Amino acid sequence: MAVKFADRMENLKASEIRELLKFAADPTIISFAGGLPAPELFPVEEMKKVAVAVLEESGQTALQYTTTEGNVKLREQIAERMNRKFQTKVTLDDILITSGSQQGLDFSGKIFINEGDVVLVESPSYLGALNAFKAYGPKFIEVPTDDNGMIIEELEKILAKTDNVKMIYVIPDFQNPSGKTWSMERRTKFMEVVNKYEIPVIEDNPYGELRFEGEIMPSLKAMDTKDLVVFLGTFSKIFAPGLRIGWVCAPEEMLQKYNFVKQGSDLQSSTIAQMEAAKYCEMYDLDAHVEKIKAVYSKRRDLMMKVMEEEFPEGIKWTYSEGGLFTWVVLPEHINARDLLKKCLEEKVAFVPGGAFYPNGGNENTFRLNYSNATDEMLVEGMKRLARAIKSMM
Ligand code: PMP
């Protein structure tokens, strides 16, 4: 072909898994592959009233350009929420509104990564972040994890022998894909190491509020004494992803960079969407809405866990997720989850094979399951089909 693309496009190729998962769009397939919130919980009726209120009270402003950092009321509400939920001490001036936290991930790559720089990620990590960073040509080093989060001794070992580590990307709360949450001890030790090496940390936290049991842990941002942590938040999982409202909460010097990059990328996030999000928080009770989401998801989590317990054969492990949208399954080493997916697609059930979440490959005996977007009946039926397919491969 005569068209020559930028070299970076070499890093961004369609994966085999994406090809396989195209089949999962078939409506007769029960899919645990996506990460979609339950649409029946979206506050549609409330949002109709919110939209009318915004347009009646300030229609011209809502349809006009706004500032790059975004709507003042919304940023105030976000700061208040972060302080209350994640124990930070931030104000609206620490916050920039983005188009979902995905945009914050892309900007982080743009701001911190030169080609060939090292980015440390949890092993496994969020595929969407890995893909966003890949455009900037980093080398990924995976830091091993266990049930309590990143293994800090391993992190130290890597930092001690690696020069050009430019950033550490982590999801300490109900991680995508593993469903795991870092213990308090890991958080504290992690910040000690980070402070020693003074490396920027991108703390991605879309799921933290969706804790079904126990107390929400303090964010890394709340423990940051050296202005190293960038917190990425989003309304996608506690409200609605279609609004595309996320935010970056960062130390002043860093936030300025995000602001420059935001200007160059899209000037600002949608004025009207920001005003609607702020108006919703004013007219209704977002906390109460989050409680509703948690009640439904925790029930679905329980159902999924119950079928796994009853139907999965010996030798298979999975995460008991205390919140969020996902659980993670580890098969015996000889079973490849991509082969299992092929079999499952015949049985009309789908999931995401885990290998994709490891930037340097391997771990093909793992997969991710989502429990937020299936009715109880579909969940039970889909999990039974999955169990049958696994048994046939054991
Ligand atoms: N980070 C993580 C860990 C995610 O799972 C997701 C969505 N699946 C995002 C970021 C992006 O979410 P959004 O852009 O909708 O805020």
C-alpha cells in the first residue's frame, strides 16, 4: 500500500482476541467479556428532568464553549466526593475534567513517556491503559502481584536495577482485570518506595466506590507527601459511561501539563454533559444511586461465585472480588483460555482470555469474567455452560 503511517501505528494492531470477541456480539451469546455497567440501573427518568433543567436554567451557557479545566460546580462536587470517599484533601483547583478516565490515561502517556522509557505496571493490568500507553512506545515491565496487590519487594528489585522508569501505573481498588484490591500495608509500603525513587504514579480508580463489604481504603493520592500521584477518576461506573465524564486530580505542576495536552486534544470536555452531571448531583443523591448499583452487583457477584463453587472442577482458582465488576479465573497450566473461548463460543458463552492483560505475554491459562451486565438467569445459565466447557477440557 502506498500510504505510509507513523511508526507508532506499528504498536497498535488489532489483537487475535478482539477478532474472537467479535463473535460475542451475537445476541444469543451470554457474554461475560465486556465491562459494561448494568444499563437498567441508569437513571434515565432523572436525566430527562436534569436535561430540561439545565437547558431551561442555562441553555446558552450549556451549548457554549467552556474552560479547559471544566465546570466549576462539577469539580467542586468531585473534590468533595474524593475527600469523603478516598480520604484526600483536594480542591476544585486540583481537578481537570476529561472525556472519561481513558483520556487521562492517554494524556499520561503523552506527558510522561518517551519512546523506550520504562513503564511499570501490575501483572496483569488494564488492557485499555496498556494500549493507550503503547502509542508512545514504552517498554513495559510487569511487577508481580498476589492477592494483596503489588508485591513491593519485587517492585524494589526492579527499581534498583532499572534506570529509566518514567511512571508506575496501578489500579489498587478492584482491579481490572483481576478484581483484587491492595491491602493497607501494601499501599503504605508502595508509597515509601515511590517516595524513595520519586517516580510519578498514575492511580486509576474507576471502581473504588463500588465496595460491597468492608470499608473503602484510602487512595494512594491521600498518602502522597511528595506530589507524585496522579489520581484518575470517572463517573462511568458509578453513574453512566455515555456521559464521558472523568477527571484527573494531580499536583499543580503536573496538572498544568494535563491542561496543555487537553487543550491540544479537544479544548474541553462537553459543556452540557458536565453541567448535566453537576445538576444530577445537585437534584438527586448520587450516594443513594451508588448504593443501588452495589446492591445489584454484589448479588450478581454472589451468584457467579456460587455457580463456580458448585460447578467448576477441582484445580481451578478464582478471585473473591469485594467490589467492582470483575473476577479472575486461573486454570491449570495446560489449559489455554483462548482454546477454551473457542469452545465456549460454540456453547454460546464468552469471556476475555487473560493473556491480553500481560503486556509481555504468557499466562494463557487465565481469564476475566464480568458480572455487572447479566441478569440473574443469564448469569447462572452462562456460568453453567462455561463450567461444562471447562470440564470437557480438563
Ligand atoms: N481504567 C480502568 C481500569 C477501566 O476499567 C476503565 C473502563 N473499563 C477505564 C479506565 C476507562 O473508563 P472511562 O473512560 O469510561 O472513564
